[in-house]
Amino acid sequence: MLRRVTRWLLCLLPFGLGLTGCQCNWTNPWNKCTALGFSLGSGQWGPSINRKSSPCDRDGLCTLTVEGTCKATSNLSCRMSSQCANAGRCTARHGECVALSDDDCKRSTACQQQSRCSLVGKNCGYGKQEDCQSSPGCKQNGLCSLQEGKCVALKDEDCLQAMICTNGTGWCSASDGTCKIVKDADCQKTLLCKTNGMCTVVEGACKARTAKDCKASSNCKQYGRCTYESSGSLEQPAGKCVVGNNEDCEQSSLCQTEGRCDHREGACVKITRTALGCMRSEFCKKEGRCHLQKNRCVALTNDDCLPLPLCKTEGLCTARDGQCRAEDANDCLNASNCKRTGKCSPLNGVCAVVADEDCAQSNLCGSLGKCSAVDGRCVVGKDEDCQRSQPCRLQGMCHHVGGRCLPKSDSDCLSSQYCRSQAACSLKGETCAPGSDTDCKSSLLCESMGRCRYQDGACIATSEEDCQRSYNCQRYQQCKLENGVCVR
């Protein structure tokens, strides 16, 4: 009892060790807290902090009240607390440590590590655009724009400068507040595209979808993975780049450095050959490679290539670098693919669509209006393409609309052969069709079959007079009207 009273008296001393001015815990008076006392060291009155263990020596709540509760009564105790260090609650108000200003927030690790440097309501958060732009989330994930108190990716520029895009993973387009893989262009920036041909976006991921991407990949040049193999599934429409044939291997580094020039079970392997083996091989029968040279079956003269179906269809008629290739203009012009698809010009050893002149020589131009060369294909590119085509003459499809030939006015329909033969003289949507009595009366449907009246989108016979005036009445005695047609 004497010891407890002594401790209590010490708490009331008006000098020394920063004990005076404290509000003591009367049941445990030696638990000291923040006090306004006289320091023997400095000779001044001021705040002193007791860091010894105490029920009130935590989180800035350093003053024990008469009621027995711990409260924050000075800014100093709050600023020395974890609340200030972590969350910017550095100011004492109403017995608590709270954040009252941007300056409070800037003292915290929330600002230094997460850029939550602005007072938003009662907490430190993202209150200005600069907060987001200086945050780790901006640098790493493109979350650089302020929206409703959160940092989000609002535009592609946010993503393009972020590590999530620049590290080659393709997350370069802003969508729903985050950076995602949205466009093929996102995939084309990635290492997966450059190495594995995975250059097309499929359901938010980069996948291989075309032979062109596979052939352009580094894995094609190094390992022969140049052939696109589809998954064959509608649920998973993407495929992968694989070693598909001997040509893939022969063009690879594995062939040049290790002699692994043959395709076997999805890989490039090395096989020892003989001259007789080359002559009897499928290489000779299909590709003209009938001679042994440096352990490879090769084509040495044009005579090896000329008898081949590949010469007749694809123009691979000239022996060059051990293979049958398209090198001369006549190789392509004499090949059936020139007429069929417009591949009439030699390019890098094969026949290809290079210019509009190639398309003009093909059946695609006259039959479908595909007379313009675009990206190695013949397509409908302008009105002139349509106007030189059969669909224009027959059906009035004389104008280029979205890559197709379509009629654009009644005048297109009126000038078509179908107007005369089938009364398709009026524009209905994207096609020419019968649209009036005039269309029907001026057509062969009226002259030959008596179908001279327009009704519900068609020409029908509505009187025996129409039937009796028709050619079919004179020739086949189809002169009676029955259910809208002329019969015998």
C-alpha cells in the first residue's frame, strides 16, 4: 500500500522527467502517458512521451481520462502513432487521431507507397489526377486516370505507357477501367507474336490464327514451326504453329546447322539418303526433287519441275536453289491459279496477286467484281470493279458497298437483264425485285406467261385477257386463268 501511494505522489510532482501534467490511472498510477511537463534536460515546459508499456501507449491514444478511457489529446502523440504513419491520421480531434488535410496524408506510407495523398472525406485516398499518375498502379498497370475516387485505365494511352503493355504481354487497351488485350494490334506488340506467331486476339488472349503469322515468327526460322494447325473446335477457334512438312524444316536453322531437314511426327529430324532413294521418293513425284545433293533430295533442272501438277496449277516450273519455284512471268500466267484466283505474278518463288492487272485476268473479276489487288487477294475495291462484272449486267449490282457489289438505285435495276426477264426493276433493300404493275407489264413474264400485274412482291396473272395475249397461250394453249397463273 505504501508503494502504491508513493507512485501516486510521483505522478503529481510538478517537475522533472516529464511526469507532471499527466492524467494518471488512479488504479494503476505508475502507467504513465503523454504529459505536459517540465523537462530537466531542456529546462522548458513541453510535451514528453513515455514509451514504456501502458494501456494508453498505442496508436496515439496516450491520455487516460478520469473515466478510464484512452484518448488522443495532442497532435504530437498522433504523429508518433502507426495511424499517422500508415493512414495519415496525424491530427488529434475529439479524442481520436484523424486525417484533416492533404498534409496529414502526405506523411503516410499510403501516400509514399500507394500515392493516396489527398484527403477524401475522412480518409486519405485518390483526390487529384496527379495522385493516380504518380502511383505504382499507373506505372505498372496503367491505372492513371481518376474516376469516382479510384484510379482506373480510361484511355489506351494509360495502358501504352504501363509495364503491363511495354513488357510484351499485350495488355495495351483500356476496357472497363483496366488494361486488357482487346485488339490484334495489342497482340502484335508481344513476344508471343514474334516468337510463336500468336498475333490474333481470341477471347481476351493472344492466339495463333493464320499461316502468315506462323511463317513470320522466329520459331519458324529457328525450329521450322511454320505451318498453322487449327484446333478444329468452334469453342476454341485458335490453333498453333507446328512443323507441318519438309519445307518447314528445310528453311529452318536446324537444317542449315544440324542437318535436320526432314519432317517426322511434328519435328525436324536428320535422315541419311541415297540417290536411288531420292528418285523413288515422294519428293521426286510431287516436288521434282529427284537428285541427291549434300544428303538432300533436290531439283536440278527445269525438266524435274515441268511435268509436275504443281507446275500446271501453281506455276512452280523453274528449278532454283534445289526446289521448283515460280521465277518467270510465264510460269504463273500459264498456271490454272492465274485464271482461278488471280495469282499471275512471281513473288519470292511463288505465284501471287501483286497488281490489279493480275485480278483483271482472273475469273473472279468478271464473275464477282473482284478486280482490285489488296493484301495479296483480289477483292471488290471500287464501283468500276462492279460495273465490269456479270452481276452488274444481270442483276444491277453495279456499286461497291462494303466490299460487295450491290444495286444503289432503281436505275441500276432498270438497266439489268433481270428487269426484262424477271421484272426485277425496282430496288428493294439490297436487291432488285418486282415493285409495280409497270415492272411486270414490261417484262417477259407478262409477254410469255401473262403475269402482268404486281401483287405481294411478285408478278401474277389476274385476268384471262392477260393469259390470252401471252406467248404461252399461242404456243402451248395456256389461256385460262387459275390461281394467278395461266393454264391449259
